[in-house]
Amino acid sequence: MKHNAMLRSALLFLTSFILFTCNESTTSSSATTGTGIQGLKVSQNSVSVALNSSQGVQVKGGTGSYAVKSMTDSGIVQVSIYPSSSGSPQNSVYVSFSGLKEGTTTVTIQDSAKSGEVDILVVVKIMVASQMSFSLKPGRSDYGYVSGGTSPYTISQPANAAIATVTLSSSSFTVKGIAQGSTSFTISDASTPAHTVTIPITVTLPEKFTTLGKLSMNSGAGNINVEGVFTGDNHDAVPTNDAGAGGFLMRNSFEGNFGQIIAYRRITPTLFDLVVMIFSKSSLTAGTISLDTAQFNNTFEGGIVAFGFNAEIFGRSNTAYVSYSGDITFSVFNDKKAEGSFKGSAAQQSNSTGEMIPGTGITFSGGSFSVPLIVEEFAIEPIEGKDHLFFDQIEKTMKPFIDRAKKQLELKRGVSKRK
């Protein structure tokens, strides 16, 4: 992925079966999401645009057919409105801002019924970065790019290498957190005198689970009953206690909430029972989502349950089961805690092909969970072209699971989809 990966502080259940891992990336604090008046939402309330370049946001809600209602200074930017990319929510558009001259203006977008509107602050400068600040965890990376001015670009003031490192390649740069603290770096262009952009970096320690979690489940492959504080390390992978359960949640006011609930039980020093629930839910409220992965299309509502028994972390010969039907019911769902129940049907996943194995279908029932949540704030960065970052991340993260689960639906009819 060229932008932030989706589950920067979560543990994923990958095709090698039980693989505790965390991707490199974290979210910058440079962008925020927000709501407008009477239901309109915008992926970003403010946008920085380079002179003679374009940048954009996504707007959704209302009745559709959006238009510019007003601008405080119409000479600052040219505004264009395009249909959103495929897979984006209904009643949404991509709003592009092209920088005409340096300055600041507020653009108000309104829907066709004039029942909703949203204000977007647009700042045009000679040179800007896609992210004007970064917030990282030690060992994690984030990415950005610079536009405007005159290339080639150089780092004229490096960050404090004891806190963070920055590498620049053409117009793109990578920021990696090293240790807790604050620093900054400056990128300059080739003009005389040079135009510059200075970007602050904050590196903070990751939050730790301190409250025990619970999860239990019965299945045709085995049962699990877990109670304990989640101590899986996102880097080293192996939990430091014998049992634990917890959840990670990426909260986004524009698209919803994407997260994982993970429970593990140590069987031997190297073997574990493990359950991973991956889900997307539009609101932080009680309710039921389907394990029919087709629900991920446009609505961003749905989930997948994956589990296995006596499996080796990082092992590639384990027996994994992945759900293809069922549901997860949240009786409590907020930014601190998730409680509820789950049930459904699953089948084995092939270690060699990653597909579901016909004839291995089982049911799982009696699933219940009560886990603390660690929230990873997520904000949509400025959008290039018609790329919708949040959807792109969900699609790329979930696609292997969704493809395998869809193939598994054929098990009901005894049809093998293996190539």
C-alpha cells in the first residue's frame, strides 16, 4: 500500500494461519474528519494545496447532486466535483481543489435539496506536504509526499535521528519512529531562495492492555474459553502470559469503525489456541453485523471469524478455519469496550492455496466476548486523484479473507472452486 496500512496496531490472522503481526504504518495527525450540517460528512475539514496543483476530499450524505454553495474568496482555488470511485458509499462525491493563488478560502458544499452543507477550509501555498504533521509509535513508519515549488527536493533540516528518521525519494518521503519524543524535519525545493516546508513529528509509546478480557466459543474443531489480559506484543508476536483477550479499533467518523478482537490460550510453550474476529461497523452502538462478507461492499458493515487449535505462531502447517456465514451481535460497543455474542459456519483454509477446502465445514456456536478496546485514531489523508484511502485500505486488507469466504459459499453445494 502506498499510504497508511489499515491495521497498524492490530494482530492479523493471515494465510499462514496464526501470524501475530503488525504492519509498519501509523496514522498521522495532520488530517481530521468531520460532519457538516444535517448529515453531510467530509473526509477532511481542511486541505493544503500547492500552487498549480490539486488536492481533494470526499463528501457524502444528504440527497446527493452536490454543488458549491459559496466561497469566501473564489480566486484562491478552482473547485471541481466528480463521482466517487467504485466501491465508495452511495451519495458521495470527490471534491477537487486546484490552487490558483496563495491564500486561504472556505468552500461550502451543499446537497441538491439544500438540506445539508459542509464547510472546507482550503489553504494554498507554493509548496505543501500531503501530511503536515506525523504521530507515530516506535518502530512504525508512515508516508507522505511533497508538491509544488521546483524539484528536485532535498531534506535541508533532518529530524533528530534518536527520535525519528526520514528518507526522501524524489517527492515521496518515509518517516519512521525510533523513540519517544518530538522533533521535526524541513524539505526544501530547488528555487533561489528555496521554498521550504517544516513538518513536526511526535513519537509516543503504544498503549498497553491493563484490563482482562474474556472470550469463549464451541466448535466442531474444538472449544476455547479465555480470560486474561492481552499481552501479545505487536513486534515480537509471542504473548507473555498464558491467556488473554483484547480488541483494537480504528475509529473514523467518515466511514465507521474497523477493528479486531483477538483471544489466545497457550497450550505449550510454542502452541496456541486462537480466535480472531475482524469486523467493520458504521457506528459505535450496539447491533448485529453479518459474517456474510458481501456486506463489506459499499456499506462497510460485516465481519469474519477465524480460529484454530494447537497451532504454532508463524507456523505454515496449521489447520485454520475461516467463517463463511453467521453473525456478530454487539450488546455493548463503544471506544472502551466491546461485548456480545457470535455464531456461524466455517471451513478449513488450505495452507498451500489459501482457499477453503470442500467437505471441511463445521459450525461454531455459544460464542461470547467481553474485551477492552484500544482505539487507534484514524484520519483520511488528502486524496490524490480519485483514490479513496479508507476504502482502499479495507479492500486491500480484507480482500484475501473476502475472496476465500466467498469461495467457501460453494461448499454448501459441494462445488470446489480450487484452481
